[in-house]
Amino acid sequence: MNQSPIGILGGTFDPIHNGHLRLAMELASELRLAQVRLIPNGRPPHRDQPIATPGQRSKWIRVATASEPRLRLDDRELMRKGHSYTIDTLASLRAELPDTPLCLIMGRDVFAHLPSWQAWKQLFDYAHIVLIERPGMSADYAPEATQALEKRRIDDVQALHDSLGGHIYNYAPPPLAISASRIRELLAADESPRYLLPAAILDDIMDAKVYRP
Ligand code: ATP
């Protein structure tokens, strides 16, 4: 008998914002997840390196999730040297949680490029993928990503509980058009991103002048 699934939300979290946090909450409830782990990546292989330090990004996740038991920081990628590959993260989670279905959460913008990831086909040996509609982000899928979607797609949440990995589930959360890039742009232009992210985190960003040019 499997444990209840956990969600894995990886990202740069540069900084964490209400789009991430609401998404995690909606998923916890919609998919009946025991918890959602927010996993900041150390050196993402596919994008610009984050501006905030690993210490700042993980502290903000800890602060933002402190009063919500279903959300928690998992900083294993920051502890590893070199690039953060999702396949390594899933393998280490699987070793710790042998009977727990893992649901790897990703926006469509991220899924579109999945075939460029290290060992991407093996991701399904460890986890399901939960594919998220994201407002304002459209992306053409690589053909292999479309094929994986056709082959693995399921529409019943229970299937995510009944096996440890291998399926793709599509989910359209209530849309929140918030992104970390927009928050960084506002701060760089000396404008306020207040209410797009938790107040305590914005205060900390302002004190440390993190995203000022
Ligand atoms: P940036 O703007 O710097 O690219 P981001 O806001 O997209 O950052 P990430 O840390 O890269 O944040 O995102 C982590 C994951 O959360 C990705 O899978 C992304 O698609 C998803 N995500 C981020 N913001 C939202 C949102 N507002 N709605 C739905 N999914 C989101």
C-alpha cells in the first residue's frame, strides 16, 4: 500500500512569490498530497544563474512556508556541488521514500523543453509529472514531449496515488500571472512589487537591496 503522494516543486525561487505558494496550496488540495516540497536549485543547467544567494532563496522559502504544514523547504539541491539535475534529486528522494508516489510539478513552459534535460525519460521511473497551465506562458512542445504526454496522460487523480510514478496529469490552477522575473524587473525599475509576494520577504529584499541595479 502506497503512502499519500508528495509534490515536488523545483525552481530558482529568485524570489519565491505568491504564484508558487498558491499553486502549491491548490495542488495539495486538488491532488490530495501529503505535502509539497519546494526545492530551490543550486546551479540550474538551463537558464541564467539566480541573483539572490542560495542562503537568501532558501531562507525566503522557509519564512514563506513557516505557518503552513503542508509546504516545506527541501534544500538538497543547494547542498550538492555542480549543476542541479532533477533526475539526481528524484533518485535521492526515492531512496528516502520508497513507498511514496512523487509528483514532479512543472509549468508548461518548463515541460516544453523537457527532452533537453539530463536523462529525461528516466524521470518517469521515479515520479509522475503534474503539468501546470500558466497564464501568459505559451510554449511549443518538443515533439518528444508531445509523445510522452500522449502516452502517459491520465485524467483521474487516483492514478497518482496508485502507482509510484510514470503518469502525466494536467492541471489548470486558478490563474495568477505572477513571475519572479516581473518582480525583479519592478525592483530594478525602483517600482514596488508589493502583494505579489509575502510582505516579510519583500521587506528583506528591500533591506538587503537584492535586485537593485
Ligand atoms: P522566472 O520569472 O525567474 O523565470 P518563475 O516565477 O517562473 O521565475 P521559477 O522558480 O522558475 O519561478 O518557477 C518554478 C516553477 O513554478 C516552474 O515550474 C514554474 O512554471 C512554476 N510557476 C511559477 N510561477 C507560477 C505561476 N504564477 N503560476 C503557475 N506556475 C508557476
